[in-house]
Amino acid sequence: MSSTGDNVDVFTKPEADVIVRSSDEIEFRVHKSVLSTASCIFADTFGVPQPESFKVIDDELDDAGGKDDLPIVALTEDAETLRVILRTLYADGISTIEDLGLLARVLAAAEKYEMAGIISTLAPFLHTPRFLESEPFRVFAIAYHFTLPETILIAAKATLLHPFPSSLPPELEYLPTPDVYHKLLLYRTRCEATLEPTLVDWMSVWIGFDESRFRHSIRAGAMDMPAWSTVDRGGCSFCVRGTYTTLNKYGVLPLWFIDHLERTRDMFKDRIEGPTVKSLKLLEKTISILPSIGSNGGCDCAEEAPLQLMQFSERLSDKLDEKLAEVSVQPTITHFGVISLADIV
């Protein structure tokens, strides 16, 4: 939604009893009763001396040179912002807001004029998928300022799908303290930390239950062990394998599979969600470096591993989503009436 840039607006109602003038000189003919019902600030404006931002001008000449006896309330907000507010107050309403900056300005104006109804009506637009997908950090900052707990949680989770920005969004000025962003970073760090122990314990991901039960399942023929298993568990005996070191936490697994786990970890840092580990780019790279069939004296990884990698990625994705669901960012209302993020548990 955008301003037409004209001095003519749909608010030209002949029965209007007040004119609201924007900072860019666009006039809206509206009703005192509508404004007064929506805002106690406006209810007090008419007839009570107000600050400069509520400049009331009586008996101003109209464009034709005649007298217009309607009072004019000159506001500091631009026409685009006021148009959204007024259309929300009147019957035609607002179907969409395409600019996150505009939505922030509207919410700020509604807060200024104590229009709680406007905030509750328009705040859900912050959940617009396009905003959450492209600008979740801005949505988070805006939601935090306007004390919107549900949106804070939704936006915090949406930020996990993007690298943490090197520069903070302009809405940071809304936040009462930079500590809020530090806690958001802590939330991200703890979500990211769910990956490594899950990768190290890849066997539990593969078999889907506790390690101590896998032998019974194998004997019962319930599942096959993957090609990258240790040799004593039926893994390929020809692959070059790693050893336990401070830099290799995965153990005596084939080097190509250790490389796959490392690249999985790197991708997860930029997009923290289960489906990240199912990336075709990730799988294709691993498959491309598998030993050739029959190489190394009969290595069969290239034959078995591609399908098993896809199965493993599906299971790993589900496991990570379960782990991420256990990491929460819990909003609380302090006695100052401001949302603050509690320590993540």
C-alpha cells in the first residue's frame, strides 16, 4: 500500500466535522466522533489547548477562496501513515500492508495517540510471510517495542533461517536496551548447539532409538547398518577412515562421511532448521566424492551410500526439529510493562 501523492483523498465526506492535515499537506475530512472513540488523545484535542503537533486552525480559507468553518488538526505524520489509520477506523479497512516500514510508522502513530484498537487490528500484519521470510530481525525489533509476545516468538524463530546480521536493523532504536539482541543471539547459539551432539551420536539418529538397543534390532533384521558404520558393525572395510582426535569427534568413520557431517554443520549455522540437512546441494556434493564402485579392492559405498544418505538426512531433519522445539525463548512482562526476553531454558 502506498500514498497516491495527490491532495485529494477518499476522505472528502460532506458531513465531516473536522479536517485532519498530514505533514505533507494532505487533508482528510473525517468525524470527531470516530477519532474520539478511537483515541482519548483526540477526544481531549477538540477544545483543549494542545502541543504544536496538535495545531488546530479555525476558519481557514478553502482552495476556492471561500470560508471553510471546519477546524483543522495538523499532525506530524505523513499522509500514507494517516491513511492507513483512518481506513482502519472506517468501514473500508485495510486488506494488506506491503511495506514493513509503513507498518512500523502506523503502529508508532497508534501508540502515540493511544489507539489500542489500531495496534491490535494491524499488529497481525507483522506475521505476513513475506516480512518474516525477508526481514525477521526487523519484525522482532518492532514486535518487542510494541509488546507483542506472540509475534516476538514467531519472529525469533524466523530469524533462525537467516545468518545473524553484521549490522542491526534500524528498528533497533525501538528496543529499550541492546541486551535484547544479545539474548536473541544467545537463543540462536543454543539452537545451533543442538546440531553437533546430534551429529556425533549419528547412530541414534539412524536407528531411531537408544544405542543400547541397536544390536537386538540388527539381529532381528529390523534394519540394515549404513555403509559408513564402523567395520565391526558391518561398515565398508575399504574406505579410508578417520581417527579420534581433538579435531575429529566422529571417530573411525569414512573420511567422506566425516566431510559430509562437517559441511552439514556449516550449512546449519546459516539456516537453523531441520530441512537444512536435506539440502540437495549438500547431498550432491557428498555423493560426488564417494569412492568409485569397486575401487580400493571392492569398496561398495558408492552403491549403497546415496540412498542411505537420503534416509539418514530425513531422520536427522526430524531429530533436529525435535531438538529445536525444546529450545524456547520465553517472553515475560516486567513490572515496567515492557517485554523482555527471559534466559533461554
